[in-house]
Amino acid sequence: MDHLIGVSPDLWIVILDKPTIPMKTGIDGTTQVPKDRKEWNTKDKLAIQNNARAKKILVYGIGPDEYNRISVCQDVKATWDTLQTAHEGTNQVKKSKINNLNRQYELFRMMDGETVQGMYTRFTAIINEIYSLGEVISTGKAIRKLLSILPE
């Protein structure tokens, strides 16, 4: 889930960092406190609008099960982190998945009675899942692997 097509860089900043809360200097002259809505300027309003757009994009792109998972999230950053952990797992889980998939890739063989198309579909699924977790197997390496396992 490293990318969403059509999401502007401003919205990605909100998703990956944290939503913007318009702030001002407090009465003591040093502390930052949230601005009242009537104090928001054009830049503040745009930031708030980006917060809402980013959350809308994430919420509209999920199903009911994921919605139940994120409905308690306070902001879009928490929503993104929850979805990312649910689908990719923690870094430790992600590394474990990558290791398992790499092992499947290395041990991949054509099964008895399997068609070339069926074998290719299974192989592509492994490659795509590895790619979705941030690892890349070059096309050349994948082709060499496929050619090496084809029956005489």
C-alpha cells in the first residue's frame, strides 16, 4: 500500500505525517494552541480541507470490514497506519512474509499434471506479492527461473 493513484502530494503529506491543526501563539507568548475556527485564514482552511479529503479517499476505498477497523481512528494518519498494519503487518511480520515468499520463489516447481498457464499464474502471484511488500525480482531473473523449471 505504498501508493494511491491520483493522490496529490499535499494529501500524501497529511496521510503519512499527520493532519494539520491550525495553531497560534498562546497568551504566554511561547505556547502553541489551536486556533478557533473563526481565526482560520485561507491557508488554514486549505489544510483542514486536505485533512478531510485524505480521510475521504481512504474511507471510500475500503470495504465494510476495514471500515469497522478504522472507524475509531482520530485522524487520517492513524487510519493509514491501521490499514497498513492490517494489510502489510508490522515490519517484523513484513520481513517474515518476504522471507517466506522468497523461499516459495526459490523452491518453485511445476506440479505434476499442471498446465504451463496454471504454473505461470501461480508464479506470477508469488512475484506480485513479493513486489507488493517492497521487494523487486528483476524480469530477467524471473524469466530465467521460469525457463529453468519448464519440463523438457
